[in-house]
Amino acid sequence: MHEQHFGDDAPERTAKHPDSDGFELVGHAVTIDRPRSELYAFWRTFENLPRFMENVEAVRDTGRDTAIWTIKAPGGSVEIETHIVADQQDERIGWASVEGSDVETSGSVSFRDAGPRGTIVEAEIAYKPPGGDLGKWIAKLFQREPNLQGRQELKRFKMLMETGEIAIAKPDAADKETA
């Protein structure tokens, strides 16, 4: 994770960072009615991530705790090679991009007990938007910006893990005719 401490009392993922070296920091959490060990195991098998992450086309394990992520972006796809920087069984997975990746990023996902309600899953990502502010604006325009996606991805992860599928609302054919 892009470890920096800023003079702000807000949680790091929500704090304003004037000296963040160009990194954007986003984070979201969700409670899932499944055991920590099950959620950790599913997420740690990175090839599972495209099942609930809309913009992740593929994740290819390259061994040595590294993987290459192919991610949809405005105007095409980008590849990010990551290295595992933290791995505590059933508690936390942390990763960071390696030098030469299309996007400089780091992130973590943590799993903690929520009593009888299951597990709290919290994901945080720090990234430098390709193209700076213009790239960030374009990504938002195409709804491919990590802050917009993060919340939805955790909701899809919750649906997949609790029900075995992801519900997708599609307009009814009758609705199209009356529109």
C-alpha cells in the first residue's frame, strides 16, 4: 500500500492529501455473510477477480507472488504487473505494481470478523491516474475510475459470495417500447 501519513484525522482512505505525490486513494468496505477464510481464499486466487470486477479482463498468475492484471481503460486496456507485498492468511492481502507497469498502483484488501453478521471486507487502492487530472477526468467520464468502480465491485463480490451469482438489472422489453 502506498504508505504515507498525512496531517489529517480522517481515515487515510478518505483524508485529503495535498502532498500525496500524485496518488489518488480510494477505499470501500462491505459486510459479507460468509466466513473470513472462505472470502480470503476466493480473493487470494487472483484469477477469480474478473468474476466480480467489471473492468478486470484477466489476471494471470506469473509465479513468485506476481501477477499481470489486464484492465479495461478508456481507449483500450492497460496491463499492470503486481507483486504481493503482504499476505496474512485469512486477514490481509497487499500488492503493489512493479516498475514498468502501465499504471503505478498499490492496494490491499482486509478481512475481519463482523460477529454473527459474517466478515467485513475492506479494499483500499492508491494509484496514479495515467495522464494526470485529464486521465482521471476521462476515466470518470467512462465510469472506469477506481473510486466509482470500487463500491460496485465490493457489492458484486458480496452478491457472488452470498448467493453464488451477481444480479444484473436489465430493462424490460416493454419498457423499451414505451420509452
